[in-house]
Amino acid sequence: MKRRLMMVLALVLIVPGLLMTAACSKKAVKSDAALTQGGGDTGRTIGKDPKKGTGSDSGIGGTGTGDTMRGAAADRFVNEDVTFAYDSSALDARAQEILKFKAEFLRSNANAAVTIEGHCDERGTSEYNMALGQKRADSVKKFLINSGISGSRMNTVSFGKERALDPGHNEAAWSKNRRAHFVLQ
Amino acid sequence: MMNSRNSFFIVFLTLFLPMVCSAEININISNPNMRKIPIAIPAFNASAAGEDAIAKKGADILGSTLDFTGFFKLLDRVSFLEDPKNFNPGVVNYRNWTAIGAEILVTGQTQMQGDTLQMDLRAYDTFKGNLLVGKRYKGHVNDLQKMVRRFASEIIFALTGNWGIFDSQICFVSTGTGFKEIYMSDFDGGNPQQITNHRSISMTPALSPDGNWIAYTSYMKSKPVIFIKNMVGGGGSISSESNMNITPDWVPGKFMLAATLSLGGSQEIYLLTGAGKIIKKITNSPGIDVSPSFSPDGHRFAFVSDRAGSPQIYIGDTDSGRADRITFEGKYNTQPSWSPKGDKIAYSSISGGQINICVIGVGGGGTAQLTYNSGRNEYPSWAPDGSMIAYASSREGSNRIYVMTAYGTDQRRLVSLPGEQTSPKWSARVVRN
């Protein structure tokens, strides 16, 4: 999909940028400022103190050879959604497998910060789905924290049923839409 | 701001004090089997030849306004035995009206002076042979509808003891611009106006009981935050106390809201100040608590919780923190709306792949399903007098705003706008001159 393509593109452009510069810490300052203004771009508050305790050059900083592998891993990281059963935020075996990979990726890319988006299928009502999407994102975040990833690197946002991945009106579409999606910052 | 019609002025006088009546015509909006009251509204009597069109239009607007409530049966003018031209103001031959079955007769007398329209409007109880209410209105001719609606409210007040819905408004979400934006219309869907332009996702609007404030959720700031805006003077605040700030509802009698926030990994309902700051948490469960809807006295609220494993309606108490489940049928009951009379909760229920509007007593008994086999039916919201329910339905394909009586009768579409319309919220009665 177009959106996916954009994200991959963004990754290709952004990740090297993150590696090379101190852009992260600048961004953090900006986010803080926005936050204190009350209701600024707080969707990015993960920038608040993402680097606490993890050297800014650890993990992905040095190697130039891993580019393709890293690209593939990053691709997989953003393209592979965790999916859920209807009206559930429980992580089944498959979801946990995917999240183990996500945790691994985040461990080996210690500068990476991620937004976890929670989504729902179209069947329920919009308000409850907003809360359910948040519960799904929170459930994923909790799993990753338990896997050793710092909570400060992860932001959550719920889109309820507002942004279906597949516009279909059948279980095939719904099962894709009940998802947690990962966006690298 | 949004209401340029506020600037007009209307002068009205009580023409005659109605005889203190123990009215036999009694509209009991709590009676599901209520018989519609036959009402005769002849074209108003123009004082000069050029006014006939205005005089007829006035009577037509009054007819359609009253008809909206579902309380009345409008009698066909063809059956009338009397020509309005022959009316002698204040003197009515009641027998000519009881003979055709009319229980209420409304007469009007118009008089134009430049752009100023004066109307003497009178409603009679034909069987008792007395005046129910009579008023004189004077204003710009462009405010004909406003003046006629005022008189319609007087008739409703004379018959029911409350002021009805004609001064209320409905806010809703529409996608006509390609984005979910908030709109507001008259009670009947007329005069729709777009009131946000965030070009984002804006949803779940709620007007404060005094009509001066609107609260809604928007993603304009990249996460769902609550906008609280003053509808009169402009200004307001943004409440972004957590990653997710959704489903605002106003607390009756206070400049205070309740909304769901997500702090500490749990979605709970909090009381917020009118500026959007947290006062206290009023639900407490490990999972989802969402969609507060307050009782008229402001002490209790209906809400949705998944604490028992599926979304169900609960009644919470803001003081004690106690919560009681009231829905037990079905596995997906959401979107509670507490009735203005305080005795019922309307909600939407998913069952067998359908979503329909239901009502249930506040104590948990007396469930009734109001919509059937007609696409998605959701987002119920009570009219301020409790006589009707607005909701969204996809029965014609796209989602549109509909209304029905509190008993599910007279279901009809309200607005015809580009895009889809959802999330109607009926405001309290707000009178601005």
C-alpha cells in the first residue's frame, strides 16, 4: 500500500540520519517544549528522554556493512503487524513470536524509538474501539517492557477503527485490521 | 459565532391569558400508545393581499414543526368547513372544527410593515372551547421560521408542561470534506453548519447543557485530545492529560466534564475541570472504562466497561465510586445515553451481526429494542424533553442521522449532506434572542 511504501521510504531516509547526528536529542528538546505549551505535539513525547542509560552510539552506530540486513530487519519491524482476536488485546503465540523479534530489533537498534499504534476492525462501536485500540497498544508495550525494552522508547496511540488497513467487510479484512502497527520515529 | 441568527429580535406579547385550564388534551410523552392529537392549522389570515404567501408559509412551517414531534395528526385543509378569510379574530366557531375531528385549532393573523412582520397566533382547545395560548410576534420577515417555532414551543408547553425540542440543536460528525469534522444543525437537521476545520479525525461532540461550550475529540495533535471550545465568545482549552483523551460528556449543572484517559495502562473515566484538568478518577478496573453519560442530577453516570469480559453498560456513582452492571443480554452493549427524565438508558447493542438501538431502565429492567433489520443503528442520543432519540443509521447505505420517538416509532432521516454522518448528540434547549 502507498502508506507502507511511504513508511519504508521514511525509514530509509530517517534511520541513517538518526545514526549520524545528534538529531535525536534536538528532537527531544523540541518535544519537551511542545509539551509544556500544553497539548503540543505530544504524540511525539517519546522523544522526552529516549536516550537515558543507552549510549547514543551503541548498537547500530559503527557498522557500515550491516546496512542491507538492517534494512531488511527494519522493513520487517515496521511491516509485520501484531494481530488480535475480536474484542481482545491478548497476545497469542504468534503475536508473542513477532514481538520477540521486535524486542530483538529494538535491543540491537538502541537508538530506535517506536510508536505503537493500536487498531480495531469496523464491527464494534467507535468509542469502545478507541479504548480497545489503546488497550492493544498498551498490551504490546507491556510485553516489550517485560522483554527488557525501556518504556521511554515506546509511545502508544490508538486509532480505534478509524484507519482500516484493508477496507473489506469480511473476516479476512477484519483480521488484518485488528492490529498493533509499529512506526519508527 | 456560528449563530448569526442570534442577532435578530422578536417582540412577543401574550394576547390573552388562557383560562386556567385543567387541559383534557394531555400529551404524556411517557405513554408509548399515545394517540396522535388531531390538529387543524389553516393558512394564516393575511391583512393585505400581497401577504398571502407569507401567511400560508407561516402556517405550513407551524404544521411541519409540530408534526416533527410525532404528537400530532395534521388535518388536511381540504376537509375544513371554514375559510380562514372569514375568521373573526378571537371568535371561533368551535363546532366547525370538532365536526372534522380537530381537537386543536391554530389561527394566525399576519400584518406586514416594510420588512417587519407582525403575527397574532392563537391555539384553541376546540372541545373545551377555550384558548390554550395566544401570542403576538413582531420581527424581521426573514425570522418567520424562528417566530413560528417560538409559538410551536408555546403550544408544546401548554400541552405538556415542558418546552419541547424546537430550541435545541444537534451536533454530529460528517465526512463531507473528506475529513471527520464536527457539524451542528437545528433540531430537525435544518441549517447544518460545519464548526471544526481540523482536517484530521474529529469525533464524539458534546454540547454543554447551557449550550455555550462544545467538547470533542480530535487527532489534530497526532493523538486523540479533547478540545473544549466556547461557542459564544470563542476561546477554550485542549485537554491532553494522557496518550488517549476521548468520549467527553458534560456534568449537568457544573462547568465540568468526564472523559476517558489512558494513564498507567488502563482506560479509566476521570472528572475534568472545564479547562480540561484532572479532578479525580471515577472508575477503577484493570481494563476499559469509556463513554460516560451523566444522570440529570449529575451524581451518577452510565458508562461502558469490559471488566466482565465483554463491553457492557454500568452505572457509576461519582461520589462513592460504586459501579453496577445493568446490561446482561448480549456480548456487546455500548454507547449509553441517560434520558433527560432520568429513568432510562438508551444504548446500542450488537447481536447476531446486527447493531441496534435499545433502551433499558436505570435499574436494569425493561429492556426494549427500538430498531430492527435496518443496517447499523448506533450512537443514540435523547432529545432534551425525552420524547425522541437521535441516532445514526446505515439503512440507506451510507451512515445518516435519524430520529425516532422514544418508543421507536416515526423513524426518519434528518439531514442530507455529502459524505457520512454519525455521532449525533442532542443539546439541551438553548434560547438565544
